[in-house]
Amino acid sequence: MRVSVEPSPAAARSGAIAAATCYLLWGLVPLYWKRLASIDSLELIAHRHLWSLALLGLLMVGKSEGWRSARAALSTVRGATRLGMASLLLTTNWLVYVWGVNTGHIIETSLGYFLVPLVSVLAGRFLLHEHLRRGQWVAVGMAAVGVGLMVFQAGRVPWIALALAGSWSSYSVLRKQSALGAIPGLAVETLLLAPAALGFLLWRHFEGSGALGRVDAATHALILSSGIITAIPLLLFAHAARRIRLSTLGVMQYLAPTLQLSLGVWVYHEPLSRARLQSFVLIWVALVIYSLDNLRSQRAGGPMASPAAAQGAPKAS
């Protein structure tokens, strides 16, 4: 018999506010990356690795348990390999997202994050051998039809969306199998690629194309803020995840791609053709079916779609 402990009203309210703020920040983050569109995306991701690592290191000062768990995870070949793969997937996700935003594909990046829960369900089925309910299969099928319709009408594969959904869902599976918490896990993942990031930035600087020292003060401040942009939503998510139900968190996650889609259409005036809108509608209907099926399963005492539950932290954008 499964016993669940409901949070107090004050804790639930605090968690809901934290979750809403977290997803609001992730939804509005294209405004930040657009301000840095003149800088090479790979250089931005290298900066994000280093400044995120610096901030996460400060957050872990005095928390010996976090460092011990990180060392333990890296002490075995299997653990180090898994963390290395997670680091590469996270970096890929960050890079595709920033490149997509800064090259005028915000709508397609939002599609990627709408697809994440459904791709995560498939990852759980084929990588973790989890059982899928009929409603989940229906939702995945409708989303596949939506993507297929988009390919047919546009004449090209929405690779940005699929790369974001695929890399994030695969990353979520690896994080689900890790015993590390959100902050120690992200700290290790940024640490593993920090030497490469630092080497790349030094090469760019001495080659004469690096941003630091060659841009205005406001741009410098934005670059150095990349660690804060990464860590604050993560901390809010961690706070929320301990205080509200995963089903609530799962429904609220759609706030972020909805805001991103709105920015793409209304602020940056990216084209949203009728054909593309039809594909989005199919995917939104699939997400409604998926969410209702998850809620029904939870109320009946069944399992949630576990890969989706792991997908919220640390977020890619």
C-alpha cells in the first residue's frame, strides 16, 4: 500500500509560486539569449559552462554531502561514463536551443519542449522498459502525426525541435538513473566539460574573436550572468518539486514553451503558417490526452510517467 504525505497548504502554495516563477523564467529566457545574438552560440555555451560551474560551486560550499556524492558517482567507470554522456547531451541541448533562438527559430524551439513529455514517455518505454498505458500511446501517436504533418507541409524535418526533445529526454533518462541531486549533478556535468570550455574560450580570445574584452559593459554583464540564468530557475524547481505533486508540476511545465511560442509570434514576428498551426494543435491535443491520462492514473494509485517527472531540472534553456 502506497502512503503519500500531502504538503501543508503553506508549503503547497510556496511550491506552486516557485514552480510558476521557474517556468516563467524559462519561458522568457529567449529575451536574454536574443540580447547576445551577435556572439557565437558555441562561445556562449562555453561561458555558460564556466559561470554556471562557478556559481554552483559557491552554492555547494560547506555542503560536504554533495561533494561526497559527486566523488562517489565519478569513482566508477559506469558512473563517470553516465555523467559524461549526460554532460554531452546537456551541452548539445543548450547549444541547439541557443542557436535556434538566435537564428530566428523560437517557435520551433518551443515545439521541441512541447514534445519533450511525449518523447520522454517513449524513452521510458524503449530504454527503461516501462509499460505504457493506452492513453499514452494515443498521445504519442497524435504527436507523431502532428510532426509528420509538419514535415509533409514544410518539406523539411523540424530538426531543431526533434534535437531538443531527443537530447533532453535522453538526458532525463540518465539523470533518473543518477543518485545525484539537481545541484551536485549539474555541477559535475558542467565540471566535466569545463576544461574544454575554458580551452575554447582562451583560443577564441588569443585568436582575436572572443567576446570578453571586446564588447560593451552591458554585454559583458549579460555574459557573466549566464550562471545565474542557469541556476536560479533550477533552485526554484528544486524548491517546488519538494512541495507540490508531480502531476501539478507536469501540467505547469507547459507554461515555458507556451511563453516561448508567444515570444516567437508576437515579439519577434516569426511566421506561424496555418499548416504549422495545425501541427501544433495536434500536438497540444496529444498533450491534453497525456496530462489527463497521467492525472487519472495518479488518482487511481498508478505510476506517473517517470521520465517526464525527471525532465524539469536542470532545464535546457
